[in-house]
Amino acid sequence: MQSVGEYHDNIESAMAAGLSQAGSRAAQPSLFDRADWLQRLKLHALVERDAMILGAKNRDGGQAWLPLIADGKRRAVSFANYYNFTFRPIVRNAKGAARAALLRSVAETARDYLDRIVLEPLPAEDGSADELAAAFRKAGWMVFAEPCDVNHVLEVKDRDFDTYWSARPGQLRSTVKRKAKKGIVDLRIETEFSDADWAAYEVVYAQSWKPNEGSPDFLKSLARAEGAAGTLRLGIATIDGAPVAAQFWTVENGEALIHKLAHVEDGVKASPGTLLSHALFRHVIDIDKVRLVDFGTGNDPYKNDWMEDVRERHRLICVRPTCLSNWRTIAGALWRGLAARRTAD
């Protein structure tokens, strides 16, 4: 099916051309595939970066969009940052051959503006990395794929919370039992946004071991929007009325996403963060009835206590072989591939 590519050098133009509809909440089940996610990133976290948004459409109303951010002359990277659990093309009203044709048109259009594109973190489980690699190769690009991160998840598999909890490590279960029995920590889970609750979250984060937040305005804007949509789960733990732990989750379409968690170092002996995680897992499993809990990217050891599966996140490096500045990248990738094959043999 014939499709026509297009290019936009700003997000407003792409939104008006169809990205707004293709990336709406109604059209995209995943938070990270939505136009308002891109708008929020651009406004709060990527304000100094130039957008380069590639699109393609067909006569049947199918659309595909690949949002990018400029990364030097004729170079671009994913329109994403550390807040993203995933990145992938935004596609609407197209499956199978039609979807593949749209993505190929995107890759062909990219040749007029770019010589190198790095796409990450692409999920392995849904084939996004493979379909993009195929589209770019068919459009004449050289594509090199490599793992770039991992994603810890819990498949609930119709269990209730007590069944899930009985399979957790003994030390974790013992900690929760002992600390909860002392009754020092008070817990609450909010599903609506309030400035007072968010201020409590920010107080905890500021006193935690965490580095300075990259874009606190981004997170607050996201929490406010998700509160309005009914997907917010903001957990707050207090001792004597003072906030000592906070966690920012969202729940939608059967999936719980754990965006941020922090606790005050002075309160660690009471294990407020562990108790709060216990409460939130119980809430999303028994009340929200989720089928998946997603702990985002990163291989932090503590995630193994709560989660059961690890999924890969991939990076695609797409280069134009006719561009001299790409030859070092090509040579290096080919050499690494050869070395890997020799090791395997």
C-alpha cells in the first residue's frame, strides 16, 4: 500500500498534521506512546533540543510517526529521556503490511534530513526493534542492534496479593511483618492529585539518597495530568506526621508503572519505603486488578525481591553508508560483530 512521508521541525506542526490524533490517549494504550508525553518532555525536559519528527500516511487513514531530537548536524536520537520506560514509533490504523509500508516511508524520508539515528530504549517483547530495523534496512540504511538496558516486571497471572506475597524472599516478608507490627509508619495511597501531597513527595525526594531530579516540573505536570485521568497512585508514608517515603505510580489498561520512589535516610530503620511498596503492590493487585507491574529500566538489585521477570531494551544505530562520517561507526560495529562470532565459536 502506497504511503507518503513527511517531516516536521517542530512538535506543533506535527501535532496539527495528525500526531495529536495518532498519539491520543484513546489511540495509544501506553503512556510513552502519546503526543502529550512528547509535549510534556519538550516543554519541561528537552526544552533546549530541536525536534525532528518524521511521519507517513496512507490513503486508508493509517499513520506512523517517529519523533526524534536533533543530536548534531544531520544526526538525531529518540525523542525520549530517562523518564521513558520505552520508545517506539507511534502508529495508528495500520497493521501488518500497511504498518511495515508506513515505517519504510518514514525511514526513506529520514534520508533527506539525517545521516545517523540512534533509537532507544526499544522494547524487545513487542517486536518494535525488529520492525524498525527491517524498515530502515529496506530504505538503504545500515542498522546495528545492541542491548542497552533491562526492564524488571511482574506478570501477576491472576494471583491475588497474598499468593504473590507468599512467593517473595523470606527476608523481605519478615521485614514487612516486623516493621508493620511496630505501628510507627502511617501509610496512605492517593488517587487524585493535590499540591499538598505532591509537596510531601518533593520533601521526601529532597532528603533522600537520590540525585537532584532532572526535571521536577515534568514529573509534577505528569502527576497532575494522570490524577485528572484517574490513573495516579501516589503513595506517602509518614512518621509522626512527617513524610518519610513517597512513591509515584500510574495504573492504566491493566498495567502499573512505578515511576519514582524515595525515602528519607533518617527513617530507614523503620523501613517506610518497604512498607509503602508492600501497600502499593497490594493495592494494584487486589484493587486495580492489574496483570503487569513494570519497574522501569535499570538493573537495581532490590528489584529482584519484588519482580519475577527481566526483559531487554534495545538500541538501534541507523547510519547512511554513503556518509563518510559514519565509516568509523560501521567499522567498529562490524569488528565487534566479528569478535562476538569468534568468541561464540
